[in-house]
Amino acid sequence: MVFNPHPQAEGRRRSAVTLIKSLLANKQPEVLPDHVSDLIDVLLWRITEADGKYNTRYKSSGALECANNSQLRHEHV
């Protein structure tokens, strides 16, 4: 399978990175650290999924050899 970048991938990544920076920079006492952490976790996943959930640039040899795509999972490192 050939990797084809999503046309909006760079914008999606920039948006998520901008939001992460904003969350880290704006230390407000009313905002719970757990909420900040949860939001950053979601935004990091958005970065890994910028090209789509299954359209990833890098794949392990095991994933490339898998006969049943329903067994594959999106992971990030």
C-alpha cells in the first residue's frame, strides 16, 4: 500500500500543536492539571491521525504482511 498524505494533514498537525502550546502556556488556577493532560493526550492522537487513522506513513513489517486488515490497530510511538 502506497502512502498518500491527506491534503489537510499539515493544517491538522499545526492546529493540534498550537492548541497544545496554548494549554501549556496558559497556567490558570481554575484549570485542573488532569483536564490539561487529558486534552493534550487527545491532541497528540490527532497529530498521529493527521493523515487518517489507517493511512500511516510508517508500518511495521508485520503490518505489511498481515492478510487480515481488521486485525491491525493504529498505534503511535
